[in-house]
Amino acid sequence: MDSTLLYGANVNANGIRQHFLRYGGADGVRAGRPAVILIPGITSPAVTWGFVGEVLGHQFDTYVLDVRGRGLSEATATLDYSLDAQAADVVALAQALGLEHYALVGHSMGARIAIRAARSAPEGLTRTVLVDPPVSGPGRRAYPAKLPWYVDSIRLAVKGIDAEGMLAFCPTWTEEQRRVRAQWLHTCDERAMLASFEGFHTDDIHADLPLLRVPSLLITAARGDVVLDEDVKEMQALAPGLLHARVPDAGHMIPWDNEAGFYEAFGDFLGAKLA
């Protein structure tokens, strides 16, 4: 299958340099179908989601974002790494790119960013897909992943680590998946990661859910412990109309564990079924 990658590019939006990878190929932009902005998680540069961008690119004009402090987007000692700033980045990116209609697909931290961005009802946003968002927050159970897992892996990557070295952190991943992560993890600023991890426990995304006014789909991992059945019920009570699909044989990093099941979970929610 031919690659749908068009190019990588930078744009100044919300006052910072934002980098993205654009997928679309010859069939990527079709009349009546929205663009898709894919927002990765806490330590996932855009390139690590390239295999998903390739698939989305067969149907949609797809932009995979390097969230601030990750990949090739701006990272400085004084940059605001809050959820509000990240959400404002996404809205500003869509405006800078001139996207008249677009959907947000966010994984983990990226799903929380999508929820916060949708709260402001930005012009052009048509729907959101929330993939296994951490449901931690004030007065709630902690996010199940432990901070040292992120800190230790980033610090090793900064020094230099290979696919074999990543095995202890990602034992179920393929060698190629571990190689890409080992190559790019050093671009995840530790300060950005720490701010986001803290935000998992201080930001209340549940308060945002009643303001989610566009059609939305929640995709969760069947064998993960991030979003439990009772969490789904609460989210659907707060956001009436929120659709839900569980992906079998998958943990939190759903497309890495069950790629076909991940695409199947979308159905035709975005306007066309994914290959």
C-alpha cells in the first residue's frame, strides 16, 4: 500500500512553533469530509503515531500533532505546559491551517486535550474521538501508570537508548515500535511530561464533559485499567449521547496492541470506515 504521508511542517500558532505531520495522499482530501487532527499522548511524538496517520490519510486530510514540549514542537524552560495551553494550541492550529471543518482524535493525554479544546466550542469542530483518556482528577483515583516509568525512560533516551533498551519499558511492542520510540523519546521534555502528569490529577475533565456539544466517541481498552466500566457510565451521564466502543485484546496503547480492532472501533463515525 502506498504511503499517504505528504510532509512534515511547522506553523506559528498560539504564539509557539507547532510541528505536525500531514497525511492525505491522493485520496486524503475529499469534499464533505472533515480534516482530522490527531493528538498523541504524554510521551508520544507525532512520528510514533505515523502508522495510524497512514491509515487515516487514506480517507481524511490528517494532521498528527507534536504537542508542545514533544517532538519538533517548541519546548523551553519557561513554556506553559498546562492543559489549557495545550488545548488552545489545537484550536489555534486548526485556525492557522485554515481548516473549516475538522475532527479531533486524541489518545490518553491527547483525549483530555480534545475534551478541554471542545469545551470552548471552537468554530469548525465537528466531532471528537476520545481514546482511553485518563479519568484521574481532584478527589479521584490516581492514574494507574507510575511516574518513574516516564522519568526513567526519558532520561535513558536523552543519554541514548536502542530498541533492546526499550524492552523493559514496552515488553509487548515489536522491535520496530521500540526502535521508533527509542529514537524519538528524547524529544519529550521532562518538564512538559511532569506538568502533564501532575495535570492528570489536578485538572477536572469531568467538569468539561457537559460542555461537549459535538458528536463524540469514547474508545477504551478492554484489558486496560485506565477507563473502567463505571467510568464509562459516569462519562456518558455527564455527556449524553457519548458513544462508546471497547477494543478487545488491547491495553492502554490500543493501536499498538490491536491495530485492526482500533480501526474497527471507529466504525463510520468520522464519515468513512477505516481500512
